[in-house]
Amino acid sequence: MTEPKTSGPAAGSIDRFFNLTANGTSVRKELVAGLTTFLTMAYILFVNPSILGAAGMPEGSVFVATAVAAIAGTLIMALVANYPIALAPGMGLNAFFAFTVVLAYNFTWQEALAAVFCSGVIFVGISVIGLRRAIIDAIPENLKRAISAGIGLFLGIIAFENAGIVVDSPATLVTAGDFASAPVLLAILGFVLIAALNSLGILGGTIIGILIVTVLGIPLGLVELNGLVSLPPDPTPTLFALDFAKVATGTFWIVVFSLLLVDLFDTAGTLIGVSARAGLLDKEGRLPRMKQALLADSSATVIGSLVGTSNTTSYVESATGVAAGGRTGLTSLTVAVLFALGLFFAPLAGAIPAYATAGALLFVATLMLRGLAEIDWSDPTEVTPAVVCAIGMPFTYSISDGIGLGFITYVLVKLFSGRIRDLTPFNVAIAVVFGLFFIWG
């Protein structure tokens, strides 16, 4: 039985604009794919305000900024690059913003937004001139994988902390929390539900798990729900709130570089991975219109910083829409429209407690740790820097410190092993910069 074709002038215009027929898809397939992608990544509307709220940002304004950044980036991807890839504020990058830049480096959140803005502007520049691919190629492959895995470990300890599974201890730094408390039990239940629903292929499994444990907390007095739908919150507290007071300091540019580095790897990996699954790569394994796709997330980061959120990046959850048949920007356009509708669910987002989002954070952490399996474990000069980088992030409570430790270890181990030819000027320069920062920063 063949799928009925959508007819009419409007359908014909849509087909021509997005090249639906040429890509072997249809309006119906693209709409279903867009809904699929949205449901798998809609959790960011609930999780991002919670994480950035830890940095003192007003959660209602962050909720709006999250949606606006997702809408802007995804629209650019849809209309300029014509790819079925959605964007939103990135997990890991938001944790770096809140827990490292603001809480560890003592930036105000306004100063941190200025760093995000600068990283976005640089991002746009290197995307336009084609330098972005050269930078990505210059980073050792095993360190790329370790950065992803390290962010996963960092998200894991944040999830444990938000859930109350681990608490601080003067004797051992961290220790087990009260496993008999309701928030801990509900957080564990949420994680198990999210993992199970996703393993079963249930559409929107992550957001379903968050909502179930939130509802279970209502009769226990852990949640105060004041409706489900309302007009969007006031965005003005974070709108154009950037503060460039630290722009002349070395720490500011270390933060900018770290944001840029993590965003580079995250976006490039997602674009190539999702596009390969969709069969969009050319015969040489390259992505046509790569420049347009890179401009989508870099531009969205600039826009997101202006409205009040951390770096925006391409989402690996876009693979679910591709699996549902999405092949063009019409899938992304559908996601953008659904994020716009999501703006009216702020009361629900504001009621989500930390223990409910902890399960989602922990699940994302487990997915990001797959990078460890791809590391070349046969070469000690590759393994040791990668492991130091990965475990350095949670133990220093800083993504940038973990990256710095990884680069310094990489250069020193290669140097003392007589493997100088493995090093590039870029490797050495990064190691020196981080070394100076650790000493005098």
C-alpha cells in the first residue's frame, strides 16, 4: 500500500523548497519525524532552567531563552541548511556555564553570558572562513572522545548531587546521602523509568519519566503545581544582560576557549553522525552544505546569549526523527514550531523539582560515556591523557580544568616518550596556555 501524496499549490511549494521528492520523503513523513525529534529533546525546556537556575539565573526567563534559542537555531538549520537536525542549549555546556564559570570561577551569570556571546561570535567567524574543520582535525581523536565522556561523568556527579544520592563530607569530600528519603527514591525511580522507556523505544521516554516522578511528588508535598498552561514568563531579566567586565582577563578567554572547544566537538560529531544515518553524506563521507549547518548552531549561540542561555548546539536526539523518516529541513521546521508552542507550558516547567531532572541528567551521562569505548587503549601515550581528561572534569568540578589537564598530560607524555612527531604546534600551544592558567590564573 503506497502512502497518499499531498497535493495542492502549497504542498508543491513546500516540496520544491525542501526538495522532498529528491530526498525520497513527503510532508507527512517530515511532520511525523519533527514531532518525534521534539518529544525526545523537549526535556531541555525543563532541565536547562533548573541547571542555569543554580547559577542564580531567573528560571522563568531561562525557560523563554531556552525555547527562543532552540527556535532560532532550528529555523536556521531548516531554512538555510535544509537538514533534519534540531538545536537547543547543549547539555554539558549548560553545566559548565553554571557550575564552573559561575560557581567555581566566580563570574556573575551576566559575565558568563558575555563569554558565551564571544564564543558564538568566534564560532560564526571560523565557520564562515572554514577554519572550524581545521581546528577539529588538529585535536587528538582520543582527547575528543575523552572530552565527551568526561562531560558525561561531570553530568553524573551533578545528577547524584541534585538527587541527594551524594552529599558533601568534611572527611571524604563526598559521601552517600539518605537513601530512605523520598527525593532520592524518586530520583532513582525516574532514572530507571527513563532508561527503561528509552530502551523500549517509547516516544518521549525521557520527558515521560520526568513527568511521572514529578506527579508522584505532589501528594508527598515535594511539588507545588500552579497550572499547566499560561502566557510565557517575562524574558526581560536575562534579555541583553551581558556584562563584559572580565573581558580583559585571562580567565575570561580561557572560558571562551573552553566553550568553543566543547561546542566544536559536540556539534561536529552530531552533524556527521546524524547525517550519516540519514544517508546525507557524499561519496567522500563529507556533509554537503556543512558551512550552512555550522552557521546554524554558531548563530544560535549568539542569539541564545542575548536572550539569556548557554551555548546552543545540534542535538543527537535528531537521530530519532531521522529514524522516523526525516530527511530535510521540514523536519527541523516542525521542531521549531513545537518549541514555540512549548513557550506556553512554563508553569509545568517551573514545577519540575531537581530530583525529577536528576534522572534525565544521569541518563544523558550514561549515553555520553560511550566515548570511553572508542579510545585506543593499546597506546599508553593516548590512554593516559584521555583518562586524565575524563576523570579530571568531575573531580575538579570543572570541564575546562579537565580539558586542560588532558592537553598538558598529552604533550608531556608524548614528549618524554620520544613521540614528539605526534605533537602539533596547536597541541603545545593549548597545553602552555592551560599550564599558565593553572599557575597564575
